[in-house]
Amino acid sequence: MAGVISGDVALLVVALLLAGLASGFVAGLLGVGGGGVIVPALYEVFRIFGVDDGVRMHLTVGTALAVMGATSVRSWRAHQARGAVDGAVLRRLGPSVLVGVVIGVLVARASGGDVLKWVLVTFNLLMAAKLIFGRQHWRLGSDMPRGPGVDIYGIVAGLISTMMSIGGGIFISMMMTLYGRPIHQAVGTAAAFGPLITIPAALGFAWAGWGVAGVPTGSIGYVSLLGAAIIAPASVLAAPWGVRVSHGIARRTLEIAFGLYMLVIGLRFLASLVL
């Protein structure tokens, strides 16, 4: 992004700061890591400032994961302080989720940017439909399952979350609510999976993009240090605000907000693929 005039640099910094505040708030509110805000914001910034289309989506996802590494820790600790994190679920799913993260990095390294977009669109729209049209009485059981299917689910959650840059929150919270857990506990536990996914995934994207042509100056692989340095502090600052709001909102209202949020992001990237 060399050659940008000073006025444009100031505008870029303001835009990234606003994106950081919004992403931190969303991370605390919904337990999703904030990637759904950072990804479209960064993608547009990189497009405007001429980042090569061949690396733009990978750079966006990698940078978002780096930012969420800091944001998700703050969000998790805030939910933990309110007693909203189920440690048993974290221990049960943690190892398989980590396996999924490693697979996700390897798949992303071998894939083009459009593959990442289609993954994001598909799962955002599916999750949005479940959250908006789902009903409280929809259940798969009264307690979390214990069979090998849980491990498979964890691997898929880690893989897709890495490629979507969402921190895994939507997968964990959906599973917990379908097995009878309260939405606020589901969101709090989902937030605890954020650091488990985002930190190793960000390191993986830095490795995956090492030496790749077209990434802007100041990047390590597919991670823009400039973008991360501006967005991360604002995200960390705003995450507890979202947590406070989350615990004051009715369950169904929170689900619908979560669903609409995923719907908007999914439609935006669908438009970039087909228009």
C-alpha cells in the first residue's frame, strides 16, 4: 500500500479503528471473535488500496485472525468472570478443534481466494437461517453428546472457522443450544474457543503466505502487521462492552441479532462472487 497520500492514510487509520471497535463489540456480544466485522472491512480497505486480488482474501482472513487472537482473549476472560463458560465443553472439544485448525490452514494455503469466499457465504447463510427461523423447542438432546461424532464436529468447526475467520463461536453456540444449554452460556463458552482457534490459525496463515508475491509491505505472510496493529487495541477495548450488553438481552433477541448479522455478511460476499 505504498504511495498512499497522507489524507488517505488518515482516512485508512480512522476506518480501521472504527472496524476494530465494532469487531470487539461484536466479539463480546455474540462470542464470534469479531471476524465477521473485520473481514469485510479489511477486504474493502485492501481493495481500495490496491492489494493484488490473488492474495487479498487470504491476507484479509489472516489479518483478521491475528486481530481476533487479542480480542478473543479479552472476550473469553470477560465471559469467564461472569461464570458463563462451561469448562467441560471446552476440554471435550478443544483437541479436535485444534486438529481442524491445522487442516484449515493447509486447505487455505492450497486454495484460491474464491474458495474462502464460498466457504464463508455457505456457512453464514446456513447459520443465519437456523438462528432466525429456529425455535427454542428445537433440540437434538437434553445434554451434550459423548460419542465420536463430537470429535468430528470439533474438527469441522476448527477447519471452517479458520477458513471463515470467525473464531468458531457460531458452531459451538449452535451445538450447545441444540443440546439444551442457555444462549448466554453458549455464547460465553463459544468465546472461550476463540483463542484456541485464532492464535494458531493466525500463525498458520503467516506461515502459509511466507514468501508469496503481492502481499503489501509490512506483512508477515498473509498477516498485515499494519492492519493488526491498528485494529487490535480498539477491538480489545470494545469487547467488554459487548459482553455487558449480551448479558442484558433476551435469548431470542440475541439469536435473531446473531442470525441477521451472519445473513448480511453472507450476502455481501455472495455479491462479490456473482456480480
